[in-house]
Amino acid sequence: MKTTFKLFNFLGAPVEISLWFFLLFLMTSVSTTIGIFLSVLIHEMAHAYIAHRRGWKVFGIKLDFLFGTAKLDMSMPEKDSIPVVVAGPLSNLIFAIFVFILIDFFYMFGFYLDPVISQFLNTLLFINIILFIFNLLPIYPLDGGRIVRDFLVLKMRNQRQMAIRISSIISLIFSILLLIYSIFSVSILLIFFS
């Protein structure tokens, strides 16, 4: 049984969505699911775009339950990998700023916003702020964990394995802290992720 469906091509590579993604409709509102879809899609397209601009092959993008993946040439060196990784969270920050300015524009000039549209824009703003912050946590394979690993490998070029070990320890510590936080805040999604 086919579990992924192609949506369109981006930079000559397929953008696919997994059937598992649609579980979000059972867990959140329609507007939240659409907001997550748009935000994760932009995040992964930013990774792919910067990789492509730096001359690396993009094999595809896949949106799955609670995460997305840009399938890129994994042989790229750390000096190229860092800008590619940073592009994802940065796209969420830029998108959040754009949505905030859009909301502010409507209110400043007295335009009436339908409550559904207003709620959707506020949800979109919240999702992108959360994605920006969450993805910068130094937990591998999140973008923050990959940035820490690549930065340490660049700085400790002669001790690559030591750099990877240090980044793994940092990732483990932050994963445990996130798990403790998620247990105390009774966040099932965070507990599952941790």
C-alpha cells in the first residue's frame, strides 16, 4: 500500500506527503494542521533551496507526522551543511515576522478580519515561532543539534570523532531536560518526541 503521495516538484525533486501526516487532523484543528503543513513545507523547502544554491543535489522533500525531511546529498562538508541547516529555522523566523507584520497591518489600518482568518494568522504566527525555537534546540537530529555537531567538527577538525562525541553528549543532556520538562508539563507530544 502506498503511504506517500507526490504534491509537486521543487528544484526538480518530488515533494511528498505521508498518510501519517493526516493524523494531525485527528489531534488538532483544521487551521492548525494547515498551518503546520505550510510552516514545515517552507522550512524544508528552505533547506533544499540553500543546498541547491550551494551546488548540492536535492533528492526530495517529505512531510510526515510531526516532522519533515529534505533529502539532500549527505556528502556535503560542514562548511556547506551549516548554512543549509540554518536556512530551515531562519525561514520560520522570517515567516513569523511576515505574518506578524500582516496582522499588524490589518489592525493598524482598521481592516476587518474575519475571526476565522484572524485565528488562522495567529495560529500560523505561533506555529512558526515554536518551530523556530524548537528546531534550534541542540538535540540531534534537530537543526540545532546538527549545527552544534557541524560547528564542533569544523573547530576540532583534527579530532572529528571527539567533536561528534561531544555533540552527542550535549544532545543527550538536552533530550533528558526536554523529557523532564514534558513530563512536568504533561505534554504527550513532547514526551513522545523526547
